[in-house]
Amino acid sequence: MKVFKFGGASVKDAEGVKNLSEILKQYSDEYPVVIVSAMGKTTNALEVIVSNVLYNKAELEASIQVVIDYHNTIISELFLDVNHPVFCVVKTLFDALKITLKENTSTDYNFVYDQIIGFGELLSTTIVSQYLNQLKVQNTWLDVRDYIKTDSNYRRANVDWDATEQLIKPLKQNHSIVVTQGFLGSDFKSTTTLGREGSDYTAAIFAYGLDAESVTIWKDVPGVLNADPRYFSEPKLLEQLSYTEAIELAFYGASVIHPKTLQPLQKKGITLYVKSFLNPKAKGTKINAQLGITPKIPCYIVKKQDILICISSLDFSYIVEENISDIFNILHLFKMKVDLIQNSAISFSICIEDVFNNLEHVLDHFRVSYKVSHVSNVSLYTVRHYNTDALDSIKKDKDILLQQRTQDTLQIVTK
């Protein structure tokens, strides 16, 4: 079996849905499982709704209408028959969204987020499935929440692998294309999410449960590039990566691959392809157990809006194991993602992402026992397989706050 994942950019408009359908036509006899993200920037628009239902009800109706109008425009272009059942199904989903908003009594942002945000994927997969039906491409729409079971760690749920694998395994007997949602799961009671960009991870979860031959992530880029084209000119395609190399790049923040995606694939030796939905016949990138990286060139990764925190002892004593344990317990408590660590005898520096807006809580806890300073909105540059030219190009015209290098990896923090 094959598992395909299509991101939001691939279905951002009617033409995107048509293009996705043309790709799937080529594989209709192979019955792939197809994971589809929310359309375009729908997740961002739904995040506005989450904020409004909790903090700004005066703007709630307007923010809902933005999402309704966007999807109605797409289906009106795809389905010329105004009596097509898709219109009724989509309206039912929006009615369910409104009921969810009306009946919500929780003030827990993370819980409310997960109950609302998944409507984006439910809408996109419904529209894709209905359009495939219109083209006479046999497919089965599934609610992923019936298959991926998790704990209740809302917005970053952990998968119950045993339960999930048992639920997914029967799909091996399916004899049609399966269309389902990325990013979502359930804790047996409520919707949960796997973290932003978690649709790649969803594809890997299904591949693991199905013992799939491969996973293909369809992107708007040729494959895995050695640099983000938004920040670097003339990026080059990486034709082949080992699991280890790809995991390293994902850990440091390469945006093409979700950090959790590769682990279940590596366990079962499932090949991952990253290909362009704009040029589906192009080779793309292949990731498997083969060692190394081809071509072996510097790989550049940049993270914007990180926070550099510098911690030192109040009494000029050493920062030792007990202190480091204390520091990481606080970071874990407030769900901070650590991107870089550097320590000396009396100081400890970390570069973090404040995904859950908990910075002030973290700083308050640190200040109880340590002298603390921080710099917000720093950029963290990481270069894998750096050389002299790469090092010089990264440092040029930058105010360097911190630098660290190993045999294979250079990292610098700049303001």
C-alpha cells in the first residue's frame, strides 16, 4: 500500500483540487490512503475563530463567515450542479461548527482549539472526496478520529500506538482510495490534534499501521531542498537522504518534514518520498535506510522569532547537573521547545520557541533561583555539513549573539 499526504497549498483553490484529483487518477488501482490538510490558510482562519469565541465574541460571526465564504467559493467552482449533495454536506459541517461554538463552556484555550480547528480538515476531505465521486473515481471518506487514538494532551497529543495500529490494520483489505484528514485524532471522547503541521505525522502513522510500501508527501517545492527558498537564493534539491540525516534536519527545523514523521517510518523501513504536486512526474527526494546525503552539500535552516535566554547563578557558583535538571523541568512544565543549548561553568544559554505563549511564566520561575536575561525575536541559523564558504555566508553582516559548532553542524543566534 501507498500513503499520500497533500498539504493545504495543494488544495487552496478549485484548481488545486482538480490537480490533486488528476494525480490520484494515476494511482486509483493501487488504493492509496490519502491524507489531506485544511485548504489554504483555513487553519489560520479557524485560529481567529478560536480566539474570538474566547476573547472577542463581537467579531465571532464575521470570522466564521470568512471561512464559509472561502469554502463556498471553491465548491461553487468545482460543482456546477447547485443540487449536488456536497453543498448540503458542507452546510452540515458549518452547522456543526456553529453548534460547537455555541455550546462551548470551556475556557481552556488548548481544549477549545482542538474542538474547532479540525473542521478545516473535515471540510477539505469532504470536498475532495465528493469531487472524486463526481469524476467517478471510487473512494471512501473516513473520519480519522475513529482511527488515531491519543491521550488528552490537547494541541500536542501523544498517539496510543497499540490502539491506533489495531484500528488502522483492517484498512489493508480496503479496495478503493481512502480519503481522510491529517493533524487530527481523538482521546475516545474529544477531538485532539497532533501539533501544527501534524498531517505529515498522520501519514506516517497510517503507513506504520498498514505496513505500507511508501509514503509520499506532495508539496509545492521539488522535494527536500538544502535551504528554504524564502530566505536563501538558489536552493538545491537533495535527491536522497538517510533516515538519520532527515531526522537531524527535521530536528533543527527543516520545514519540509515534520519532526515526528520519520520515526515510525524508520522502525518499519518504509520509504518516504517528497515530491511536487506541480510536477508530479519529477523525481523528488527519496528518504530511506541508505546512508548519507546526495549531493553532500551544506544544508541551511533558519528559525525566526526564537528567544535566547541566558541563565547564571546568583552567587557565582557552578551551573551543575542539579541546576540543569531544574531548568529543564521548568521548560517542560510550560511546553517550551528547546532549539539550542550552550553552557559554561557559571552560565547556561538556551534558544527556545514559545509555542504556547508561556515566556513570562518561564522567566518568573527562573528568576526565583537564577540571574536571568533574555532577547526576543532572534534568528537561529543551523548549517549541516558546513564548509568555510557556508560559514562565511551565514556570518556576513550579522550581529552574532551565540555560536556553536560540532563536526557536522554549525549554529549561530543573531539579532
